Amino acid sequence: MADTAKRGLRVIVPFGRGNNKTEAIILSLKEEVSARPLKCIIEAIEETPAINEEQLKLAVWMSERFFCTLYDAVHACLPIGLWYREGKAPMTGKIVITVSLTVPKEDALEQSERKSTRAPTQAAILKMLAESEDGQVEQTALLYQTGATAAVLRPLEAQGLIALDKQEIYRRPRVADIEYDDAPPPPLSPAQEAAYGQLKTLLDSDAPEAALLFGVTGSGKTNVYMQLIEDTLAAGKTAITLVPEIALTPQLMGAYVSRFGDNVAVLHSGLTPGERFDEWRRIRSGVVRVVVGTRSAIFAPLNNIGLIVIDEEQEHTYKSEASPRYHAREIAKYRCAKANALLILGSATPSVDSMRRAETGVYHLVRLDTRYNEKPLPRVIIADLKEDLRAGRGGTIGFELERELRANIERGEQSILFINRRGASPIVTCVECGHTFGCSKCSVSLTYHSANERLMCHYCGYSEPTPSDCPTCGGLLKYAGAGTQKVEETLGEMFPGVTVLRMDADTVSAANTHEKILADFREKKADILLGTQMVAKGLDFENVTLVGVVLADMSLYVNDYRAHERTFSLVTQVVGRSGRGDKAGRAVIQTMTPENDVIQLASRQDYDNFYRREIGRRVAAGLPPARDLIALCFSGENEALVIEGGATVRDMLESELPADADVTLLGPAPAPVAKVNNKYRYRLSLMCVNSKELRAVIASTVRAFAHDTRYRGVSIYADADPE
């Protein structure tokens, strides 16, 4: 292979003592003689490298930056289905065979008559081809309709009556087949023109640039993105747009394909392996110059990148929870720096970290302070649920929200309801003895799901039938709290005959189901769309004039320093789904603590004051972005050994870190969910400045611990900026 071996080429090698055939990627080539015997590469999987020079360098950078192996980093850059497994054929493109006549249709019908007795199947094939419009039919359809096998085609081909044409086609996602509006794009408003002008100057720069586009909900950030992408393509460059949720890709793809045609590809985890593989191949071949997708689309093999857009940049879904534990924003920064491209971070509620960088001049700050065409923000009603309780009403839908929903239904207008919990009830308890149902494998309560009458763990997947009474004392069971299923049942009782669509992890588990839900809602087949975070951002429905936050406190009082930021963002984003058309919008925020600053600021969509409040608190406490956070996470079935391992690593770090290092070690302490799937989880946190030198110390410590035989059964990993 001396003449064909290249960096990035996938090959098959004999690995281990058993010489098992294993896939490998050539990372470098050396012309030297080894002092010890080496094994030979068995064969190349492909003719051209699957991963290019830029991606190889990115993988090396990721392995150092995100504490992962080089294998994990390379694996993240390539699509599912590409990886070789012995005994399993590698994924290839889809081959379509077209059968066509090579003789006039009259001759084919004559031959069909002759063969009708001694070769009826051949006769049926010739007749079907002769009766087709252009004398050709796809082989699969031809064989299905005539009941023939592929072997029957060979004699017809040998006789010169038919020809078989093999053609490879791309498996396209269903979203690519939707018919899109070909109307010209709406003109930019004066505010959009001003924002576009600032960003266009950065786009035309020969240096890498980063900008935070801070625009209120409904300000039309997407129109600005698309105008900049058009300029990028005109300059001969390529572009990537990331969105936080799969549910947002159909709507965005509709807008992008209308503007850029078949020049767009989509990448997300909801695609089949074949679709994802073929979209990746379309991108790599240069056929596609614009990529839209979720987090993993940041690795799209585009060349000559000019623009990367991360929409709703504050969302935690841009952070990977499996190795490599990267943040898409950091990968985007790297790719833009290497390509001298522009990175745009867009949001109505930017992360505190990004706004801090914009405030200090690391990012350029561009603002859109008004909605498109000066449409007003929704009128917000803060509903105090304590008042409902005093009036004897303890359900999930309070007086204020019921009244507004009823008014909307009567007017034929639509509503969106948001509650950040799926299932029916998060806690089931006995009113007699207080017994609660917890997961035997995890340190969490089982959630009651009314759809299947089961108690389920949302961490390990364990489930059991819901008993009719308490297994301890036989007492009555009480179902406490609420999730999407319970709210759906309440709406059904409250508004008989009204159609409610529910969108959560339980209803969108099948491929593309979210597309159907959103399409049905857009076509006004339902009055109310109820869901979790999937409905909180990015959606744009002109007939939605009411948004309800069922319980705004749900994420406010949790053990996480980002709790206030996430609650403010969720409430602000979901309120912004209302009144985006010609009709005025309203929003009802139900809460037990209406006086809370976060609730009040979110109701006014007052990000500036929220940011000043939050950054002051973070700086005073030394929390990110004032300092960086790196977590060392330990897990194992023996809790005492896990704790001991964490303490050992803490001692190792204290001895390895320089005396003048500005590092604060916290823990080891239990993770927020201390036990998952029979494994105890503890964290050692480092409050620090994330430097290359510190990462090297942490990496060497992790390696040393992993080889310590005393802690077999305890796994460890490091996570920069954990969520």
C-alpha cells in the first residue's frame, strides 16, 4: 500500500493477539525501518480518505481540549454507518436499477404475445414496459407488479430486448421532499438592515470574527442569517447553521430550501443511518454548500467555510454528554479560526458566558431590539397559583389560564402550553404511611405515566405496573405533581372536543413524528400544542396568540448555579412564541412565587437587567464565566470505593498542581443524581482558569488513576464546562 496509503484513509488491520480484523484510520506516514517486526495493513476500505486534513487536525485538538481519546474525536467527525464490522458489509450508497426497452414498443408487444404461453413472466415484463409512458420502469416495481425474479431479466437482456441501467441515488430525508414556497424572501426591516450591515462588514473581513446577535423573540434573526449565507455563497464559500432541537429542522429547512434550493443538506440524529451517510457524502462531494442540523452537524465535511451560525446559542443541547464531551460552540470557534470565517451566535436570551464575552470585546455585539415590522411583544399575565389554592382550585390549569384558553378557542385562535416535565405525575405516594416509589437502580422517584399505567424511571428506563394500592400498608395512593400527560388529561376534561397535540420525548420517539405534529398544528388541525422544551423555542405560527407556562417554578429551585439563567431563558423564549402574526399575543405565566425577580424579568423580557443581576452574582461567587469549571467524574457499583477514588485523585492533583496555581478543589461530592443504573456517581470540581498546562496535569492524573489496580471497577472522566 506504499503508493495508495494516505492520511485519513480507512483501512483494515489485524489487531491484538488474535489478529482480529479491525478498522483503523491512517493518521501519519513515516519512511523509516522499524526495529521491531510490524504487522501489515490488510486492505483499504475505500479509495479516498474519509476524513480530510482539516478534520484530522481538529481531532487532535479535540483530544487535548476535551479529555478524550483520538479515536473518540475521529469517530465524532464521521457519520453512523461508516464504521467497519467484521462479517458485516460496510454501508454503501443505494443502487436503483432501471429496466428499459431496447426495441420499439410494437416489437416488444409482439414478443410478449409470442412468449405468453411458454414464458408468461417474460411476456408480462415486456408488456408492462411497452405500456409504460417512456418504455422504462424501476426494477423493484417491475418485479413486484409481475411477480418475477431478477433471474427472469437475464434472458431478456441476452436477447437484446431490454437493458439494465444501474444508478446510485442519495437517500434523502423526508424533510427534503416537502414542497416549499418559492415566493421571494421578505425585505429586511430597517433594524434588520442595520444588524445585517454590521455583520456583513465582519463577514467580508480577512480575519476570523465572532459576533453575538442579540435579538428579541420575533425580531427576524433567521432572515438576517439567510441574507448573510447568500453573501457567503456568492463569495464561493460554504455555511453551517446549527439549531438546538430536531423539531426545529423541518421549519428551518423549509425556509432554507426555498432560498437555496437543493444546495442544502440536513444532519441530525433523527435520520436513518442510510440518510445520514448519504447526506454526509453529498456534503463531502461538494454538491452541497449549506448544512443545517443539530449539534453533530458542526463536523460537516465542508471545505472553504465562510460562515457558521449557532441559533439559540444558550441551549444546553449543544453540549455533548458522551465522549468527546465537546460544546458545538467551541468546535465552531476552532473551525472559524482556521478558515478565517465568521461565527454568529444568535439568541433572544444569550448565555451569560457569551454576553460576558461580548461585553468585554471578545465578541462583537449586534442587537435587534424590536420585533419584525414593529409588532408588539405579547401582553403577559402573571398568575399566582396560591390564589387558586385559596379558592379551592388545585389543578394544573388555573383560573387565568383557563379563561384565556377558552377565549382563544372561541375565536378560533391557537395556543401553546409549556411544562418542562413529561409523564403524568413525578411522585406517587401513600396517604396512609408515606411510602413512595423509587427506582431500585437509581436515586430518583419513578414517574407515573397514565398512557400505559406504568411507573417509569427516566434515567435507566426501568418500569413496573402501577399498583392499585400501597404495597406496604394497602393504603390509598396519591399522585403528586404534573407532567405533560396530566395536563393533556386536564385539558380534555376542561374543553371537551378540543384537539390537543402533545409533543414530548414520549410522542416524538419514532422518526419524523415531530414533523407531523408541527405540520398538523400549522394546518390548524389542533387548537392547543402542549409540550416540553421542544415547543419553547424557534417555532413560528401566525395563528398562535396565547402561550401558557404551566409552572414556571419547576426549574427555578434546583441545585444548579445555572438554574436562574435556564428558567429566564425558557420562560422568555416560550412567551415569545405568541403574537408573531397580525394578531396581538398574550402569555400567562403560572407560578407559586410571582414576586421572584427571575419571573418578573422574564415576563417583561428584560434581558439586560437579568444579565446585570446574574453576572454580579456569578462574579461574587467566582462562578463561570468569572472562572472556569472542570469536573472529574467517578462512577462504580461500590460507593465506598468511588468516594475513596475521588479522594485519591484530589490528593494527586494537590501534589501535582503548582503552588501558585489559582485552582479551588471542591469535593468529591455526590452528583445531582447520585446513582444511575446501579452505579454511584461522584464529582470532583475544579474552579480554575482552563489552560493548556492545567489540562495536561488533569489528563496525566486521569491516566494514572485509570491504571491504578486498586480502583478497578471505578471509571473516571474529565469534563470541561460540565452542564
